[in-house]
Amino acid sequence: IYCSWNRYGCELAVAEELGLEMAIRSYVK
């Protein structure tokens, strides 16, 4: 897990590690 340039980057990294790509895509979309 790594932190990007801001909190959102960190959350996205954590979510990806947890395997919530579907949730992320839905949120972004």
C-alpha cells in the first residue's frame, strides 16, 4: 500500500489492495 499525492490517492491504493476495483470504478464513473 502506498500513498499518492493526496488522501484520495491513498484511499484508492488501499481500496485496490482490498480488491475493491469495482467499487472504485463505480465511484469514479
